[in-house]
Amino acid sequence: MSTETKSADVERSTVERLRTNPFLTELLSNRIALIGLGLIVGMFVVAIYARFAYDHDAIVATTFETNPTKTGPSTEFWFGTDGQARDIFPRVLYGAWYALKFGTATVLASTVLGITAGIVAAYYGDLTDNVIMRTMDVLLSFPSLLLALALVTIFPESMGLWRAVIALTLVYTPRFARVVRGAALKVLEDEYIEATRALGATDPRLLIRHVLPNCLAPITVQSTLNYGLAIIDIAALSFLGFGASRGDPSWGMMLSEGVEHGLFSGAWWWSFFPGLFLALTVLGFNLLGDGMRDALDPRMRDAVD
């Protein structure tokens, strides 16, 4: 058999496995999940386009060539202008890049820390489990946004949105740790884990090659749902003045400036368009997360129905 024939067979088998995968079949048949996926893909396209199409310094720059309170949406300025005569349209699009960039960093960091803490606690148990999980319980005992506000004040303002990322990473880590610990405890009860350990597998190999892959389903759902939550919490911190710096094209900062200076003067567009894009992005992740949860656990969907 030629190399080309082998590669074609491999491609066909891969496509066939994907086509018959029950999770993908269930997910792609869920219209709500597809709507969420469409919103997310659309926002990623907008974010990438804005990142390369617009100059960051030009978006942040201030010009006073027009009266911003009277420059509403028009053919020249689709989303109107803000209080410093800046075109809101490119700022809102660039805000998608900010939201997805810092949201991704938050979710990735909290996922890695949560997976590590949860698996280690489940595997070693006893004192290690008590120390890790009681620490997670202490962090979970505080309201998430209040804890994030307390943590974000520790870091200098020069860090900008990165201080919000660090604070929210510490806030979200306990959620992943609890989910992963519960899933890992079930996996560790299986007989093949004892067989693998008896064959001489080291602890890192056992955890990474055998325990972690069997915990990916709840991790994936939790990550997707936390993605939208991270974006809205980053916007909330910026809205309260603890995230983005003044002038940054962050949706939260634009909402803050719009409510503070534009809403009561009739300039509704200052805050409407950033809020709309923020709502659509978070909605997309929530819909996709719910669809993935239903696809991975049909019993939960049946119970809800």
C-alpha cells in the first residue's frame, strides 16, 4: 500500500470517528449550542480583525474636532463618538480583542492551577487533601467579585488589566479544583488505575496519562462557562475603576465612561454598543457551555426537561 493511500485511509478514519462521535453528534444537533458557537466564532473574527486592522495608539488618542455630545450614530461614525471625540466603532471592535485576550489568560491560568490542585488533592488524600481543599473552601466563602476587588488592589495600577487577570485567576481556581477533585476521585476508584500503579507507573505519569484525560469532560464545561464569567468580571472590574486604564478600549471602561458622562446627557450610544457586544459574547459562551453540558451528560438534560 502506497504512502498516499495510507494517509488517505487515516484521514477517512479520523473523519469517520469525528462523524460518529456521540458528543459531537449531540452537540451539533443542539441549536442553542450552535447559536452560542456562532456568536463566539463571530467575536473571535471581530477581535482578530480589530487587532490587525486598527492601530492601538490611534484608538486611544484624543481629538477634539467635533462636539461629541451631538455626534450620534451616522454613516460617518457608525456607533457615534465618545466624550473625547473618538470613534466608538473601532474602539468597540478592539474591545473584543481585549475581552478575549484577557479572558483567555484568566481561564487558562485558573484551569491549570485548579486541575493541579484538584488532582493532587484527590490522589494523595489525607493531609494534602485537607490542606488544599480547606484553602479552596476559604476562597469560596467570599463573594467572587468582592474577593477580586480585594485582590486587585494589591497590584500596581501600571499592570492594567493584568492585575484583574491575576485576581480573577485566584478567584476561579477553587471552582476548578472542586470539579476536578470530584471527577478524579471517581476515576481513581477504577481497577485499571490499580493495575497501572502495580505495573510501576510513576505518580506524574499516572495522573497525566490516565487520570487527567478521564476528567476532561467536566473541565471543558467548567472552562467554557467560566470564559463568559471571566469576560464579564473583567468588564465589571474595569467599570469600577480597578481594571483597564483611562482611554483603553475595554468594554467595561467604555461602559463606565458612557454611564458617567453620556447616559444622563442623552448620549445613549456611548454605553449601548459596548454593552451589546459584551452581552452577546457572554451569551455565546453560556449557550455553548450549556449545550456541552447536555451533550456530555444527557441525564442532566432529561432531569431539567
